[in-house]
Amino acid sequence: MLHFYYGVMGSSKTAQLLMQRYNYQQLGLKVALIKPAIDTRAGANKVYSRAGLEAKAEIVLEPHHSVREQLSWLAVQNAFTDYQYVLVDEAQFLSEDQVQEMADMAMHLEIFCYGLKTDFMGNFFPGSAALLRLAEDIWEVPGGLCWCGRKATMNTRIDADGRVIKQGAQVLIDDHLKDIRYIGLCYAHWRQGKSRAD
């Protein structure tokens, strides 16, 4: 089955993914950890949670990579016949073809994708749009709050002075550009462009 767990920035998606991986590994299950190559915040092959949890990704996917081929190669390297579980971090950065491939593979494999639903402008990412179409199990990761205390539903890009940015490239990795970062806001404050109480 293909699962999609989405949440806003700061809702602990990656921390939950890493805890799920740890629990499966403690049971002796064969788990593959995947991340898209575009996510270089903590290094090329590191999956990192702001809560301090981290792990090495077994597969780093470029947009042209076949998920099936990468998993087959990894299974051979580890002398497995196949994996039982696949966990994907930052799944919004997957290509539509990769999501379609995983949906086809998920008839015989449990695949859990964690990521954002929308970008800082409120638009779908290609990967998240495909996951919302094709995943059989879709859950919102709770926990993201706006500064006002209401539920955060909008991912927001802000500059070094806390000003809300609503235009620009869809993907800017925040650890590469020190003058931007991302937060979650409720819809009302995202619409108003208000990132804090002042």
C-alpha cells in the first residue's frame, strides 16, 4: 500500500519517519530509507530532523532514477531478496513518474511517503499532487501551530527580518540561503503576510 503523511513545516514529519524506521528495524524487518537528491540541507545522503534525529539514506533519488531499479540494486548489495518497507522523506520532491512507479510497486510493498502538501505560495508540489491522487492511505501529521496558537496549514517562506515572501522559485533549500527560512502559519496570517505578533 502507498501511504502519504503530509504536514506543514515544523510538524515533525521526519522525526516520525525516523522513529517508524527504528521500530521496524528493531523487529528485524527490511527497511529502505529514501530521500530525493534535491534535499541537501544536512548533506547529500543524510535524513535529518530538526528534533535532532538523523539517519543515512540508503537511496538518494535523482529525478530520472527508477525507484524499482534503485531498490533492486540495494537489495542485491545487502544480500536481500527484497525489502518489506520503504520510507521516503521529503516526498514532495519526487517526480510524478516516481510516484506512479511507487503506486504500482505498492501492491506488494508497504511504502510510506512523508512530505509537504503545498509550497510557500499555496501550490502543490508535483510529488505531493501525485501522492494525493495515487496514495491509498492519506494522513495529516498533526502538531504544526501558527504563532497565534491556531493550527498551521500553510507553509511560509520568510526572510531574515521575518517578512513573508510569496513569490520566487518553488524550491529554495533553507540551509543554503541563510537569509530565508520556512515556518507554518494559519491561513489567515499567511494571507495577511503576518509571520509574528507585532
